[in-house]
Amino acid sequence: MKLTKITPRDEDFAKWYTDVCMAANLVSYSNIKGSMIICPNGYAIWEEIQKIMDAEFKKLGHQNVQMPLFIPESLLNVEKDHVKGFAPEVAWVTHGGEEELEEKMCVRPTSEVLFCDYYKNVIKSYRDLPKLYNQWCTIVRWEKTTRPFLRSREILWQEGHTMHETEEEALNETLQMLHVYEDFQRNVLALPVIVGLKTEKEKFAGAVKTYTIEAMMYDGVALQNGTSHYFGQDFAKAFNITFLDRNNNLQTPYQTSWGTTTRMIGAIIMTHGDDHGLVLPPKIAPTKVIIIPIGDDEKVTKTINEITKDLDVTYEIDDSNKSPGFKFAEAEVKGIPIRIEVGLRDLENDEVTLVRRDTLEKIKVKTSEVKNKITELLDTIQKDMYNRALNRRNSMLYEAHDYEEFKTIAKEKPGFIKINWCGSEECENKIKDDTGLKSRCILEEETPDGNCVVCNKKAAHKIYFGKQY
Amino acid sequence: MKLTKITPRDEDFAKWYTDVCMAANLVSYSNIKGSMIICPNGYAIWEEIQKIMDAEFKKLGHQNVQMPLFIPESLLNVEKDHVKGFAPEVAWVTHGGEEELEEKMCVRPTSEVLFCDYYKNVIKSYRDLPKLYNQWCTIVRWEKTTRPFLRSREILWQEGHTMHETEEEALNETLQMLHVYEDFQRNVLALPVIVGLKTEKEKFAGAVKTYTIEAMMYDGVALQNGTSHYFGQDFAKAFNITFLDRNNNLQTPYQTSWGTTTRMIGAIIMTHGDDHGLVLPPKIAPTKVIIIPIGDDEKVTKTINEITKDLDVTYEIDDSNKSPGFKFAEAEVKGIPIRIEVGLRDLENDEVTLVRRDTLEKIKVKTSEVKNKITELLDTIQKDMYNRALNRRNSMLYEAHDYEEFKTIAKEKPGFIKINWCGSEECENKIKDDTGLKSRCILEEETPDGNCVVCNKKAAHKIYFGKQY
């Protein structure tokens, strides 16, 4: 038996990424073009993500529902900007069994119109507001090229869709959910993310404002890792959704939506992984500890029983008949945060060896102290992983003060470049054409301190540009 | 504000059913033909079902995965019996964006061929077996008529798909999962189910054997509430899946699949519901207890705080400004197992009133004893609900000794009729044509004690017949 070879990360990052995905049994290619199979180790991470995020959504009053999978063409057409954005990339169902449908239907690429179609029936009074619904489901977008977790025709995700009495409440919800995403990605996934506003060009089809979570991968390339949209009343007006307010006047409600996908698993891999495989932040690792016996001895078995009796984190024992070296490599490729090696030599001193997956550091610990050390070490690994990712990310943040400097950095250095920007799509497009970089996000809390680096007119915003997945 | 009126159950059972579904906010009709919306109260029950069943699957070594949503036509065609069974009822995707697909694809109606297509790539050796995979997902079958939870174009379900070294192991898995379903439905959903083997005519398209869980609704009509299939090597041979066995010989593995759907929610409603609405078995109720304050008094609030401080089951407090009577009715329609009424009159004796949802019995309890009483009462309600359903079900089980008796019972009495049967599809079809009853299941552990009631030839089986949803 042999482990799949992983291409070194610094030799070919793209190849390294797919090698890790396959070697860690996260995904598998399928024979169906554009679709991937999420394998047990990948799906287990998604289950952990769902568990933690879902609890957070519910704590804030959201309820889960399940909307239809299909959208009839006429329904997709109701909101004009929305249909323009999505119609070119949907899968169309035209036949049911042998019969041609009277009206073709697409598989949902996102569910704004489905929620609106429902809300228009159930929202009558301010007493029916807010509606705070979410769903975990599959969506389909007909992508030409696909990469595991990053881009595929089928996407597993969650989409929240809320309706509110007032603009202020809806804007608060948009920002609240943005920060739920931000906190989750920082604190659980150990991803140092930048949050901000998408430009008019890059915002969601039909939204008034789109906020985004921008993560930077090991290679300096951006991954948009979640978005939260404010819709104002545009969809609600298009769908004729109204309610009687507290003064008995007919009003139109204000809407939001927000979503994150299995793409977050791609971000974990590309931020933390190394040449040995996946490295999972302890808080999201389905299995926190793997215990590997070295040699088949009664004392080893007895020690493992003692250790696991007390252990209050998820663990596995690999007592298969593979060699210890093979088991170590397998535990490493899967990214399990801590490995415990239990062998006779260590036991002479009443010790076992703990190995950190993130640094591969070996630590001898008295058997009686394993439980406490594990608790402490999981916490340390989580913090260290975040800080290492933060330092690397920060080392690839640049600021350009004129367009020549911008182009030089863009050409020579991977990462994000901050600039003063006038706000025009023309300058945004020029950057894209000249350098291939796209706008990441407007930094709403920062004030421009110079003119637009492209056109030299008065700047409206500080903004990041970068290459993206 | 008014609660939706519910048609009395004995007046019009079908209307009562949809009234309860709507009044309890379990589902909502959508404007998309054939699709329904699962609303928060309905989805919360599904989440409880998933949590309990998923833990059971994992305890038995199964892992969750996610296979593609689409099946290309050529892949659906690989197993001949299977395609014959499913092709007439699938949704066909023919276009991606503006482009016509080279090969049309259906939205999965079930995933046997997708799992086989994957297994053929990953099963090489006996060391790769067994494969014990499951997925929670949506499937699509193009039904003409739809009823909430019972029949719709989109179905939320779980489907297990396993591969084994030996026939014996695969047969054991088929039966093991059948019994997991049976235990869950009996002990958690309080459904008195009958398990048995489907006839050749009624078995799953492509299976060697299909075992079924047959529940009987309040009106005596059957609901097939889960199936477990043994495939032998038929799919594996069609897909050319082979492995090297322990003696280094090439072998074909043995396969199973097993599934249950949100239809189980329909069974809960139609087995336990009454004229006041839904009645949830405590073990599956997302909220076990609802506390309703009567009057706005400090002493009431204080008592509620004391009670909830100790309570170790899920509860809600309805402190909205609706009238107590309205709140009672709302708690009843939602089927919450126990309601606690906290009012000043009871508090004079240091008491509160507990109301059982299943019997509407009122029980006065000292405030200090609420916690213990709740624990005891939830257990009692669970048992009583099962026994009531069992008694009703048993009162509608018949045995017919000749064909005239069979036809008389079939005409006059709702329920299941047991007969001796020769095993021929001819007799099975005759019963269907004459009475509308379909075979439910063969009782493998019972021995026939007479000739076939239809043709009077030697009987091969004891079997149940009944009308079905």
C-alpha cells in the first residue's frame, strides 16, 4: 500500500492543491462533467461547518426551511438585473419523463425569487416581520471550468433570506451576518479575512449592496469566501410584496440574503496545507486526535485505554496492521491536529509522544498529563495557525501610490494591492485589462488620502485589488 | 388573529390532513407545480429525524458523502431493469445556459448508478470493502399528483449504498438497516410498523429483494415508510466492478441500498394527529414543552424563571400579547407534547397546570415537582401514543380465508388483509383489479396454512394486502 504522492506546494501550487484534495480523500472526480464527489473526509468537514454555523444562525433567531429546487422561467424573469446575471449560467429542465414541459424550469442557481414568491403569500402585516429564514441545499451554476470546492456546477451551500420592516433593520441584518461569517472564518477556520463592500461592477445581480469576505490563499490569490447582500425594496417591489405597518399603511419590506459554500473547505486547504497534506484547524477538525500504537504489546494497549478513558475530544485509534510510518503519513495527509504515538521505549519513562500536525514538532508527555496537554495544545495550534496565516497574508498586502507602482507590484508580487480609487467602472476595467487584477472590496472604514491612482481624479474610496480564484 | 380552521378528521380525512399541514406551518404550497415548501415547523421535525438517524448510521460504521445531482442518460441506461423503472419519471436537463447539452442528463431519482460509477474506480481489493456510504440529499421524480410529504416531485431523503465481499454480509446489511428503520419508527416516531418482503411486482427496479416498512395510517391506508434493498451482483456486473479477494482471485462484490424520506413526517401526522392539529411523539418533538403565562404578574414571571432554570428538555415560553386561549390552541395545533399553564389562581396553592397534548388531560403539579413530572410525563406520552396507535392498527388487521371473504373485507373495512398466496403475479394483479388493494409485504417468518385464496393452488407465502398512499 502506498500513499498518493503530493506535488511540492512551491513547485506547482495548483497541482499541489488537487493532489491534497485527492490524497486526503476529500473529493473525487466523477465521470459527470462539472460535478465532483465529496468523499467522507471532505463531507465530515462540511458537517462540522454546518453544525457550528447553523447553531449560530439559530441563536440569532433564524429558522431553516426548504424551498423548491426548480425555478420556472417566468419566475426567474421577474427581477430584471437578477435574470440578466443568472440566466446565462443555469441548467434548464425541459422534459418531465417523456413529456415536454409547458414552461421550462431551471435548477435554482440561488433562491431570491423563490423566497420572494413565498413571502408575497405570507407577509401581510408588520406582525409577520421580520422573516428570518435560511436553507442548506444544493445549487447549480453551469460553470465551464471546475476545480474541487472552488468552482463546480453543483455547489453545497447555505443561503439566508430575510425580510424586514425597515431599511435600518435590514442593513443591520446584512452586516450582522457578514460579521457572523467573519468571526466563524477567523476563529474557527483560522482564516485572516478582509471584509468590505463589493463595487457596483462586482456586486450580486439585483443587490443594492454586496458585502464580501475576502480570504487570501498561500499563493497570494484571493478567494471570495462568503457574501451578504442588502436588496432594499427592489425584489419586493418587483414581486409586489406589501404589508400593513403599525399605522395601518401599506408598505414594502426590506430584504437581505447571505451565503457561504463548501468553498470554505478550499480556503482551509489553500491557507493551511503543506507538502505533507491537509492541516486542519483544531476547531473544525472532525477528529482532533489520532492515537497510533507502536508495536503490539499489552502495555501499549493498556496505556491507550487509560488515555482514551479520560479524553474529552474526538479521537481515532489506528490499530490496523499497517506500519507505524505509513500510519503517521496517513494521519498527516488527513490533517488531524495531534497525533499520539504510544510505544514501549517512551513507556519506560511513563511517557508518550505528541506530534503537532501544524509544525510536526514532537513533544514527550507523561501519560498522566496527556489529557491536559491535549486541551492546551489544541488551543495553541489553533492560535498559531491563525497567526502564521495572518503573517503570511500581511506580508502580501501592498499599497500603491501611483499607477506605475501598481502595475509593477501587480506584475512582480502576488497578493492584494490597496489604492485610492475614484469609484468609476472605467478605472476598475482599465486595471483589469492592464493587469488581470479585479477589485476585491472597498474598505468603508478607511478614507482616501490621495487621488485615484488610475485617472488622478478625486478618490472616493480606499479599495483592494487582487487576482482571484 | 385567527387560527386556520381544521376540518374534522372523521368528516374528511384527506382535507383534515392538508389542513393540519398548513395550520401547523409544516408546509406551504408553492407556485411551482409539483413542489412544496417545507416551512420552519416541518423542517425542524426533519432536522430531529436526521440527527437521530444519522447518529445511528454512523454508530454502525457508515460515512456520509455527496454524489452528483445529475445522471447522464448513458449512465442511467447501464442497468436495464433500473432504467425501465425510472426513465418515465425523471426530469431531464437538456440545456446549460444557452447551449444544448451533447448528452441530456436527468436529476437523480435515486443514486444507485452514481455510487456504482464511483465504486468501480475505488474498489480494487477486499481491503477496500465494505464500502458503507450514505447521503442526505434531494431527489426528483416527476409525479403527476402531489400531496404534502407523501408524494411530490422533490423528495428530501437519505440513501445508503453499500458494497460487500460476500453475499451473507450484504444480506445482513440489508436486514440490519431495515431493523434500524423499524426501531426508529417504533421507538422514536411511535409508529407500529409491519416489516416484510416486497413481491417481485412491487420490488425496487433492479433489486433482487426489497424489504419494506409498512405503516398504517389512522384511516387504515398503508404508507410505505422506508425500504432496504439487496442487489446481489447485478449492478456490480453491469458496471464491471471487481476486486481481488483474499486468495488473489477476481470477484464481484455484493450490494445494498436503503432509504427513508420526509414521508415519515406524513406518517406522524396521519397516525397521531387529531381535530386540534398535530400531535408529536415526545422523542421527535423539536420543542418538548411550551410554557404559557396567564396574566402579566411578577409572581408568574418568577415561577417561570424557577421552572426553566431546572428544565433539561427543549422548551419555549409564549410571552406574546395574544390571549391565553389563542396560545393554547396554537400550542395544540403545533403538537407540542406538554403545555405548562402558569397562572395566579394555581400559584395560590403553589401549583401549575400541565396539559398533555395527546389526551388534553390537565394535571396540577407543585412547582417544585415540575421537572420530575415533565420527565415522567414525556415518557408516558411516548408509550401511550405508541400503544394507542398499535391498538388502532391491530383493530384494522384482518385475515381472509377465501376470496369472497377477502372481497367483502376489502369492500367494507379499511385496513390490511392477510392471506395465503401462491406467489404468482397473476393472483396479485387479480386482487388489484377486483379490489384496488396492492400487496404490502410477504411475512417471511410466517408459514402458509391453506391454499392461495385467489387460485386455490398451493400457497407459498402469508402476505398482507391493503390500499396505499
